Amino acid sequence: MDSSSIDLVGSEVEAITIECDRVIVRFSRAYIEKTMSGSVERTRWWQTGSLMFEGAEIEGETPECPCVCAGGDVGENIYTYRDMIPIPLKSRGRAHCDLRFEDTDRHLRVIAEAVELRMDDRPHYIEHVRPT
């Protein structure tokens, strides 16, 4: 089975939008790691997309954008993903995030009723990663 996930560390955020009970994290460059079953080698890609929280409440002040993610947690129901987001991601029920950003102490902390990751266009190849 092939798998893909966004590597949050280094991914570029162009905007964080709050619309009523919806919070949208807009990635101008989300870095994606793809793996194939049975292979120790991986590939890196980038793609634009949005991480959307519905029925959301935000805690504290959001960082100024554009900014670069320094990692953090994204959760849905009983799962918490550290420094990554699986592709695809769409879930109803308890959702949350606590994202850190470079050059600021501000976090993006959200608690929500649903989360969805929507990727745009197509991924763009960066490099082939071989084990050292």
C-alpha cells in the first residue's frame, strides 16, 4: 500500500482564515512525503491545499501570515498525528490542532467538530530520498 503525508515541519502557510465557526489553514507549499510498500526509499513533493476545521473554536491569537510551520499536532477522534497530516484526511467528531511556527511564540490552537484536508491541483516533484 502506498502512503502520503504532509510533513508539517517546513510547510509554508500563506493564510489562517477564521469565518464564523470555520478555521482554514491555507498551505502555499505543503511538503509531502510519499512511500511505497516494500520500499525503504521515499519521494518528496510539494502541493497547495487547505486544512479546514468546522464547528471550530480558536484559543489565543493566531500567528501573522505568511509563516512557516515548525511542527505540532493535528488530531481527529482518537488519533493524534505529530508533525504530519495523513493524506487523505476527512473526519467528523472531535478534531483539534496545536501548530507551532518559526520565529514566533504564537500557536494555532483549534478545537472543532470536523476536520478535512483538501489538496489543490497536483503535487510537484522535489526529490528522491534514499536511506543513509
